[in-house]
Amino acid sequence: MQLVEPRPNRPIPIRITPLIDVVFILLVFFMLTSRLLPVDYLELANNTTSRSSVTGEPLPVLNVTANGLIQWQDQTMPLDQLLPELARAGVSEVNLATTAQTNLGAFTRTLSELTSHGIDTHWKRTDPKTP
């Protein structure tokens, strides 16, 4: 005696409605998490095309201290005194570093003043564990 009738031999159709839902959710996810900027406009931090690799001239390093003064060539001076010194030396590009105690305001003020005076400034990242 057979309790269950056998199924007919016909193919089971694939329901695509859940697949469309999954594809739509993935599309929305990637649209929200991706940037829509052209690759041509990516800004690179260090432009070394104007310097020759043969000379090996490193960029001058300006170090912003905790009290807002800037160290350059074994001298510590305020920003308004440093800008004419950099102009006299012909410096057009520098690396800007900070001490561990330097506040964000001093760093931003120095960065904006150097940029507004036509000096290309790159932030030299340092290890926060070092003094």
C-alpha cells in the first residue's frame, strides 16, 4: 500500500524574484560605499617630478612644537619670522612634522600659512610613540 503519491516528472521552475532582490540589495550597497570620483583627479601627496633622484636633495623638515614655534635648521622661531627666512632660502616645498604634544590648531595654522604663501607642504607622519 502506497501512502504518498509519487510526484510527476516535470522540472521545478526556478523562482527569480528572490535573486532579483539580492542583486538589487548588492547594487545599492556598492553604490553607497563606492566613490564616484574619476581616477584622473586623485591627489598624490608627494610630487617628486621636479627633483632629480640623482641629486638626492631631501625636502626641508619643519617641526611644529607644542607652543606653536617652528624648528628649522637648528633654529626655533615663530611662523611670521620663519616665512621670510624660507623665501630668502628659496624653499618652495617642505615636509611638516609635529611633536607629540603639538595641538591641532598650531599644526593647521602653520599648514594653512605655508600653503597660502605658495609653499607646497607635505605632512610627515611620525610614530606617536616616539617623543
